[in-house]
Amino acid sequence: MNTINDIDNEVLHNLELSVVETIHQYQSVPEFKDTTTDHYSLVKNNAFKKKSIISFPDLLNQHVNNAEHRYKMGFISVLDRVWLAVGNKLFIWNYRDSNNIFKYECFEKIEQIDIIQLTNTNNYELIISTASKLFVHSIIEDNNRLKIVSKTAVSTDNTVMSNIVSTDTKRVFMQGNEGHVYELSILFTSEHLATSCKLTNCTNSTLAYYLPYFFKFTPEVKVKSMLLDNPQKILYILYDDSSIQSINVQGTQFVLNYQYKGTHLDSIHLIPPTELSNINFMAVTSSGNRRFFNSTRQSMTLIHTRIAPPLPGHLLFNNLTEESVDLSFYSYNIYAAVLSKSNKKYFIMLSTDHIDIPKEGWTVTEDMYLEENTQHKVWDLKEDNPPNNLLHGSHSVSLQSPDRCGRQILSLTKKGITHYIEQRPVDRLSELISSHDHIGTLQFQEYHGAAHTLAMALSLACLPTKVDGINEYIMESNVMNDGVKLYFSALVAPLWEHNIVSEQINEEEMNKIQQKMEHLQQYLQRIHVDIKDEINRMLTRSIEGISFLLFVHSSYKSVLKDVQSEGSINFGHLVMSEKGEQVLKLIVNKMIERSECSDKHTSHCVIGDFLYNHCLSLLGKENILFYKGNECLRSAKTTSTKKEALHSALNNYIPIIALIRLDQVQTICNDFCSLQDYQGAVSLAYKKYQLGKEAQDILSVLYRCFSLSFQQSESVGIQVVSAALDLCSEKNHHSIFYAWLDQSEWHDALFKIENPSLIHYMKTELSSQDTLKYLHIYFKIRKDYLTAIDCYLKLCTELKDVDIKSRVDCLDEAYALIPLLHSADADQEIEKLRALHKEAHIQYTIYQSLVTSDNEDQKKAASALSTELKSASDLFQHFANIYALYKEGLQLMDIMHLFDWNFSKRAWTHIIDKSVDEKTLQSELTELGQAFYPSISSFPVYIIVQLLHKHISSHSHEFIKETLTTVGVPKEVIDDALNEL
């Protein structure tokens, strides 16, 4: 048993393909295809806003604002802290908790520090570099405060280490201030605490490794900065001659791969493969230009160069003044730098996006933020709480949800930490619409495209805080369907191609996506915007699809293993495709199979109720009712409230009976019968029968239900058939049920059915003979004996072509009811029956005599007696008299009180003469005398005495007296008859 009908998903499937194409288009990883910059536009539109400044706590502030103190500071990314080194003192400040400061003191001046995490635990390694030592301390967070739990150190031979990078295989590399690259090897205890460490120079010559320190060499080309591509295990080293060396650090290797000879390079930054498909890293030149490289183990190719953004200056001399880079930072599409020009310093930030500009195609755009910074040195930059899973395509920036702030960049100066919040396209659109800047809004729309702009507007409209003017803008749009589809695609992008069978789901993320889709749907309904039906259905089905998956994962997660045989199925296919529909059905059926309804549940269909309330469009109302019926039926097998569960199952099946297949009806009815709810099975089958399709097959189902009920007991069977009769008003349906029962092994139960239509059936659907027979039984069972007798009287006297034996048998059965009659009104009927009963028996005796005779004439005469009852007179005159049937004739004469002395004398002469001896004669006389006496015509005493006197020569008087006395003839009559001799 699976489901009842399939939803036509062809339109939805086509729409799904369109959504997939849109998601792929907006998530596809772009690539740079040329080395020119003419095609790319630079939009100066204040890409960031300064949010706030977090001031240093007093303890740190007294050092950074003391002109006599020399200090260094920077961010610690892994712990969201700031470090400040003043002489031999180290302060590590949790800037989210102003009073949370870790203090450390060393025996010599601290030059550089960093914190890295090498194990999958809560342990971290604090690395502190001085001129002579490199300290490695394992630290933990205890109540959000740092605590040293182990210490070790290694000599650095007067080399200060910086720029520390580590692989996920616990290899740690760092840059020495003399220009070499070192590897730090750390040994850990079983509790992941550092116990010892070793420092290895990776770029010195092999010979130098064995020489004392004063023979060691300073490299001709020094390391300027380093960059680690952890997934690829490639270490990039930028030397001070602007060459870039790639090094394979896979396993324990340190193997030089390829070297690129560049010019004026200042720093290098990693580009993740999810940002640009053909770019591995970016190098920033001393003048602020950015160069993008593709790198393999065998090559390194410059793909694209972006010129540094123009800085303010006198137009006449602007191009004559060079720019230089003091500090640069890069994090997934955001580039920040401190540039110098004309003795001024500028802090710039660029936010990169890829958008589909009408008539231009996919274009790289960069929105810029510029801040003149002449007072305070920027020590470090970092992104605050960088997202773990940005959408893959860099152009997805414009489709990020406006319900949370844009990304934040932190700048560290002596004033503290300054927050800068990214101003995304959607943020700027919000400002344009709310300020009623129609021209600016049109320019924005022309730049980003109408559909793309509408998608952003819809995201704003669905926020709890409404943007002034947003409704008017949306309602005036002529690309509503495209905009809704695009916004929908942005919402479901993280989920759409998620394999729901084999991959884990993020319930929190799914809830957020669902909530946003619900807000979108409610908003569109509220402003009465017409969108295509298939888009609305897609939206509804996706909302319900999330509810469905969350329900499955919360209560029936194990069933997903059962559908893995269906292969990979992603969310989009699940809610939009035919294959997804089949998987949905399979999952629901598996859940029902594993459901266990106990008495504590108020509902017998917990799964079905959920589906009805949350998945009506996804599964269809009819399908859900079918599932509810199945679940209730299963519940009836396990709960003590079986009756209620079966009733609920029937109530769910009945409304959709037209859609339930015949084989499913058969299975359901069998289940009902196995639970001894035969009436429920019959109700369902009869509803199907009423539709008129597959009538004969449905009748077979009904008859099986009837049979199973009778197998339990006759009384149960009668109740079930009676219930079936009550369901239908059509007389012909009643007749069909009666006919089945009449021909079944439970035939006798037919007469116990209490339904008025039964008599109608007997009178109209049966032969006349069977009608009267059935009616006789019917009334006899109900103790209406008079009516039962009347039925048989009619059968015997009014019907033709009823054989004499059947007539006699019916009269016998009717005659047997006479003792049960107690009404005085029945006397006349009783007398009529008794007479007819006698005559019929006499006729049957005559018939038997004639039909068994060897005389052909007598056999021919017998046929006249075989199919109808004759009167006593007719029987006497035409049969008994003619064919010398003397005993029968005497009986008839007795009945009719007929005085035919001639026949009487002949009859008794024949009776007496045929006797072979006196004993036989006496027995015959006694029998007949007791039957006929005191009938004068049938038992004429005087004639019989005369005949006996002649027949018996000796002791005749004694014989006569003895015999007649036995018969009951009075002595005086006997004596008188003898005196007449």
C-alpha cells in the first residue's frame, strides 16, 4: 500500500530547473579571464560605515598613550583578543570583556607573539618571541580567562620570530628577522600539553646546519612575508626581491616547487577557491596595485592586475605622486589597506561583488570606503566574526540577507578598536527607497538590474522593521515573477542541493530559511500581488518541505536509511520533482510502519495530523487523508482504543474512496476484518461500489467481508449484512446482497435479516414457489404462524407446476404449526388446512398407486394428479372409483360424507376377499374401522357383517363381535347387525 494519486509536477519540475540554474549562476565561482582592468568598474559609494570605537582599558591605555613607552600590538584571530607587548610585559585583552586582561612577564623584551591551535581540543599554544628565546606555552580558557598549563622554550640564537603559520597536521612555520624560514616542532603529552620543542632552519644551506652560529649565513634574499595554503599544503614565501617561491609542505616535506620573479611586491594574501576559481593568491605591490595569480606545483601565472584606487589630490599633480602601502589586509572579497600619498595616509576598504549588469554581463564591481588617517598608526586589521559559510560565488554579496549586519572589519590603533560595517547593495537600496531618492533608486536599478533590485527590495520588505516606501516600489515593479524567483533562489541556495538522505541538516539554518520564506509569502498575500501559480506553489511546497524534513529528523530519522536505495535526492528534487514525490511517499510510509501509537496519545494519527497541518500542498490533501487512514489502522492494532482508531481510519478513507485503488481497498478491508470491524470494511467497500466502477470486483470484496463475519458467528454476520443494507437505499443493491446470502452456506441466516426489503426481495426476485416457501420460513421464524400457514396454503392451492410431493410436504410443515396457534380467529383456517392436508395425502397416495402401476392408462391418469391438487369429489369420481382404489375412496367418502353404497360394498368386498387369513383380515378391519368408524358410508357395519358372515364359515359370530368391538362399534349395534343375517 503506497499512495492514491500522483501530483502533476511537470510545471514545478521545469521551475526547479530554472531555480537550479539561477542558484548555480549566483553561486558559481567566477574567474578572471584577462590581465587588463578596463572592463572592471570602481564604484565610490562608501562601502563601509564607521560604527564605534572600543577604547582600551586603563591598564593598556596608560602604556599606549605614554610617549616614553615603546610597544607593539596586534590582533589574535583565534581567540578574538588584542595583544600588547611593552618591554618584557605582555597583555592579552579580551576586547569583548573590558576587564578581562591576561598578564605575562618575561626576563627580556618581548618582540612578537601569536596564539595558534594545533589540536582538536580547547588547548591553544601561546608563542612568545624574544631576541634569544622562543617560548611555547599551552594555555586554556577557564571561565573565559586564559590560563597557562604547560611551558617549554627553545633558543633562537638572537633571531626574532614573526609571521607564524600552522598546518592542520601540526606543522608550524615562522619567519626569522634575519630572513630565514623556520619550522617549530612541538611534542605533546597525551593531554595535548606542550612538553618540548625544536626549531629548524628550513632555508639555510645544509652545510650551515652543522656549523656554529657565528659561521651561519644571512641570506642574500630575505623572507619578507609568508602565506600558507592549508588545503593544498603549499607555503608561499615572498622575498624582499619580490620573488615568490611555492613550497610543498605535504607530510614532512619542505620541497621547493616553482618561483615567480616579480617586482615591487609588498605582501601576499590567500584567495580561497570558493571565491575565484582560477586564482590562488593575491600579491599587493608597494604602490597598492593588486596582482592575482594562478598557481600549481609546476607553475605560477599572473592572471589579472587591478590598479590601486585613486586617492584624493590636486588634479594637476595627482598622477605624478606615487602611492605606497603601509599595511594591507584581505578576507574573502574585502580588501583593506593603509596607503600613503603626498605625506598623507589613507585608510581604504574595497568590497568586491560580481553582478549581472544589463547589456554588460557579469561584471566585477568594487565599492570603496576612504578615510584620511594622518594621526594614528594602524597596527593591525581583522574581520570580526567572519562567516563560516559564505555563499560560494563572490557576487552573492548583493543577495545577502539584510536582517543581519554586513561584515565588520576591525582596525587597531592607539585609540582602541574601530568597527567598520560593510554597506552592501541592499543597505544602499534601503537608504535610497526610504529617503525617496527616486533618481538614485532608478540608477541603482539600472545598474543592478530590475529583477536583482526587486529581490533586494523583497528582502527588505520582509524585515520586522519596515522600510518607508518599500511597498510602493515593489507594487510598481513589472518583473515581479523574476524578482520573487530570484529572492527565493537566494533564500534556498544553502539548502536546495543538500542531499536530504545522506547529509546532516542544520535545523537552525533550515528554520531561518523557512521563516524568511513564510514572511515572503505572507507579504505577497498582504499587498495582493499576483505571481504565477507555479511560483507560489514552489514557495509553499518549499516551506512545507522544510517542515517535513525537520519532523522526520526529530522523530523518524532512521527511516532516511531506508530510502538510501533511491539514490541521492536533494531538497529541490524532493519538493519539486516526480522522483522527490516518490521519495516523500516512501518516507511517509516508512514512518507509519515504525509509528507506535500508545494510549497516551490523544490522536491515532500523529504523523497524519502533522502532515495535514504542515504539508498539505507538498503531499496533497487526498494523499494525507490516505496516510491518516493508514496510520489510524495501524494504531488500532496496538492501542486499547481500537474502536476509536478504526472509526478515525474509516472517516479518513471515506472522503477519498474514489481515488483509492481496488487493490488498496481490498487490503484495507482485510485489515478491518482482521481487527473484527466487519462493518467498517463493508462501509468502505460499499462506498467504492456506489461509484459504479469495477462493480463486480468490489462486490467480491464485500462478499469476502460478509463471509469473514459469518465465520466468526452467525449473529455477527447478520449484523454486518444488516448494516450493509442500512447503507443503501437502492432496492437492487439489497437484492444483490440477499441473493449472495441466499446462495451461500449461510442461507438460513437470510430469514433472520430484519429489513423490510427482504420481503420485497422474496416477492419480486424469486420464483412463485420459492417466494411462498421463503415467506413461510420468514414468518415462521418470527412466530407469525398463521401467515406462515397461509403462505403454504397459497403455494399448494394457487400455484401451478408444483409437484404433488412438494405440495404435500408444504402442507405437512404447515399442519405441524397448528398446535402453535392460539387465536380463536384461526379456527376456520385450521379446519381448512386439516381438510386440505387429508385430501392432499389421499391424492398423493392415489398418485403413487397409479404412477407405479404397470397399466399405461393408470400411469397416464397419474399425470393429472402430479402438478395440482384435486378436490375430494374429483379424486373420488375420476380416480378412486374408476381405478378401484378402495381405501382411498373410502377415505374420500368419509371426508365428503358421501353415501355411495355401491362403491362401499365393492370396496369392503375387495378388502375382505383379498385377505389370506383371519389374522390379516382382523388387522385390516381393525385399522380401517378405527380410521372410518362411525362413518356410515365408509364403515357400513351391517354390510361389513354380512360380508364377513359369508367369508368366514366357522365361528363367524365370535370373530365379528371381537373385531368390531375392537374397532369401537357398540355391542347393541353388532348384535342388531347379526340379527339381520
